[in-house]
Amino acid sequence: MGASRTRSDGDDDRTDGPIAHAEVEADLAEREARINEREAVDADRKNRRDGILADAAARDEVADARDEAADRRDGEASLDAFLKDDTYTEHLPARRAAAQDRLYSKTDRDSAAHDRDQLTDDEPQAPAPDGG
């Protein structure tokens, strides 16, 4: 009596007997194992994504600090040159340092953007040209 029976609609009726119950339990255990594995993969992906975003945010913060320092240094050099009747070469080192800070800031921002690009499995693509 515990064997599978085929109903008139063609589906197996596996709800009777200890063998059918064991098959159902095995199917459920297999499904649960696949779900647990999928959840572990999803959790790992989330952890990697959070790490990438944290690295990108840290690089953006460094870039912001460099931009602020560059603006401050450049502004101070410009104000000093405006208020004094000195040659331009006196302020050249401060302006050069500000320009280098801006260059390093751009590099940090590019690195942060690259980190964010890693969040997709696809290769980054250039945007389509306008009008076509």
C-alpha cells in the first residue's frame, strides 16, 4: 500500500507510506541544502560588494580632502600674490603643490570609480555617442 500511485491526471501520489515520506523528506533536505548554498553565495557577494563600496568611499574621502587642500593652498597663494607686489615665482611652489593635489585627487576618484565598476560581472562599456 505504501507505493506510489499514478492518478488519472498523470501525477504521482507520493503521500502514502513510509517510503513516500522518506522521498519527500529527501527532496526537502536537498532543496534546503541548495537554498543554504545559494544564501551563502549571496552573503559572500554582499560582503564583497560592501567592501568594494567602502574602499571606493574611502578613496572619495581622500580625494575630497586633497581637493580642499589644493583649493586652500591655491587661494592663499592667489590672495598673497594679489595683496603683495611680488613676483609670480614666489608663489609657484604653492600653486604646483595645489596642482599635484588635484592630479592625485583625480587618480583617487578614478580608482574609486573602478572599484564601483567591479560590482558588475560585465565589462565596462563606453557610453554610446549622442545621436545614434
